[in-house]
Amino acid sequence: MAYTPEMIAELEILALYNLDNHQEGLKVHNNASSRAQHAITRLHQKGLVTQADGGYLTSLGLDAAEHAQALLIILAGQKA
């Protein structure tokens, strides 16, 4: 399976979440790129975030964001 542009956009959104503060959510405003707006909507449909325009990570979303952010660190060649 190859990464699609849609998956990359979703990973980029997941990378924006602050994992140190689970009470801090995100809001994708209507003036954000359509790519970001569609990505957050898909994440909501998949049950990873609480609102169609962002909100908080669900339990599944937290797992996904942790993995996404860890992958970025690994691929960047940095130590966690």
C-alpha cells in the first residue's frame, strides 16, 4: 500500500496536535486550505477527532497522533 495525498494530509493534521496537553484541540477554520479542511473532515469520519472541523483527539486519534509524530521523528533522523 502506498501513501496517498489524502493520507499525507491527514498525517500532517495529526502532527499538529499537542501530545503534552490532551485538553488542547485544533480548529480548522473555513479560510484554511481545502486540503486541510477535507483532511480534518476525514479524520472525524474515521473517529479520530471529535468534530468535523477539528476538536479534540479521540482515544483512537490519540494513538494515531502518537504514532504519526513518532514516525516523523524517526524519518527525520532525530532521537525522541
